Amino acid sequence: MNVLSESLLEHIRRTGNFVLATHINPDGDALGSLLSLADILAGMGKKVFRYLEEPVSPLYRFLPDSHLVRTDMDELAAFVREAGADVLCIALDCGDRKRLGRNADELLRIRPFLVIDHHKGNDGFGDLAWIDSRRSSTGEMVFDLATALGQKPSAKAAEALYAAIVTDTGSFHYESTSAHTFDVARQLVAAGVRPDQVSRNLYDNYSVARLQLLQMVLATLEVHCGGRIAVITVTRDILDRTGCALEDTENFINLPRSVTSVQVAVFLKEAGEGRISVSMRAKDACDVAEVAAQFGGGGHRNAAGFKAAATTLAEVRGRLLQELQRQLGC
Ligand SMILES: [Mn+2]
């Protein structure tokens, strides 16, 4: 369902208890959508359980109410028990059930289960869905949901929503950035959001260790196809030597992407124990969601990724380069 139906709104209005969840390794859109919707629902007098598999990453602790996130499954079970039949579970920004993480089965047992998402290729898991792949971000959808419910986001919710939209539009750079996206952003700024502060929190809050990590990751740069494909890599060794975690590499991929000739930027990440995680960013010449799907992943036309297990960096790199070269005809 790519429209927000009146029956869905009615369902939300008459429900008293909500469990909100999102995808694993949540980004600004995932967390911003979850925290803002929680605030909006709480403002309507509803009880909300903000579920995450892991505590909020330090990078995102500036988001209002990030300390209210819960990770304890016993606490979740108690909340659901107390709610009885009066409960709705909402997965935000989550493209498929696997991305719900290790407790996906328990979450999906909470019925009804609603999915609000903008990922292309979302298979519409759950009982109810509002999926619109033309949207820039789930944050943009949460804003429209609030409006449809007659709720004006609080200052806290507005900040989280703005961070969500800035994250997923690459600061209003990506193709999915629409006139409506700007209209939502305008209303959030009119509500008091300070774009400079959100940008500083999102992009200017790094450590020296992360800069050294960036230095080492950029040293791995390789270009192929006459400069149309750029690949950067982070290994366990680089992470160990800099004392950084995989999450510290967020946004690194934008640097190879920013090269004029580059049509596809690839970031290969060694996640440990034979697990490789791959992010891709594309300009117009290539649909990386299609490429990612061939490796069991997904995403958007311009931003997609996949994970591979029981393999090596060299193997994934070789197979992926072959496929990208085929797509680009080089
Ligand atoms: Mn998103």
C-alpha cells in the first residue's frame, strides 16, 4: 500500500500501546523516525516502547530522547503482556524482516505488525504496510503521518525528523529529494529546528581516531573502468590499529562518490569471521539496488548494499567488480 489509508490512521488513533522498531545498525533516518514517531504518539497520550537491538551509537546520542531506547527483551515482553490486545508494532525504515535483527521473530509475534518504509524492494512483510519508494526518507513519511493524525511535531520530534531527512537525502543531494521533501524540511525549520546545529551534530562530531581511520581507508582506494568505479576497503586490521568500530566508517563512501568520473562507489567492509558487508552509491548510469539484489541485498537505485558470509574480501570484490563492469559496459 503506497498511500496512507484512513483505516490505518483510524487503527493508530484507537490503539493505546505501541512498540516501535527499526533496522539493525540504525542510521539517522531509522533512529530519527523511531524517536520522533515515539514522541508524537506519546504526545497523543499513548504508551510507547522504543525498541533497539543495541544501545544507540554514540554518534546519534544527540538525538532527543535517544536515552529512552530499550534493548531488553524481558522488558519488551512485559510491555506487550500489559498491553494485551491493545497493541500495534511498527517497524520503521526496515526493508525486510531479516533487517529487524536477531529478535525479528519475537517482534513479528506482536500483532498487528505495521511496516512504514521507503526502501525499493520492500516485500511488505507484516500485517499492515505503508511503503512508498518515491519518498526521500522514512522521516518524511513520519512527518506526513503526524500531519494526517492532526499532530504538530514537538521541538524534539522536529529535530529528530530533520536529522532523519538530512541523513537519507545526503543533505538534500540525492535524487529522492523532492519539492515535498523541502516543504517538510521548511516546516520543521519553521518549527524551530536549527539546520546548522543538526548538521554539526551529524557531521562535525568525530574523533581523531576516526580521522586516522579515514586516512587508512582512503589509502585503499582503487579505481576501475577508467575511473567510473571507485572501491575503498576497511579491514579488521585497520579497525584494530585505529581502535575504531565499523560504525565509525559511516559516510566514508561519499568521498569516492564525489569524484567527477565515478559512476559507482563501493565500500567493502570486513565485518569479522568471514562476513563481508558492502555499501554502494551510484549516479545515473547504474542501478545499484539491482546489483545488490543479485547478492541477496537491497536498497535504493542510488544507494544499496548487501552482506556475504563465509567468504573473503578478495572473493566478494572480484565477483562484484565483474557484475558492475557488466552493468556499466566496461
Ligand atoms: Mn531510510
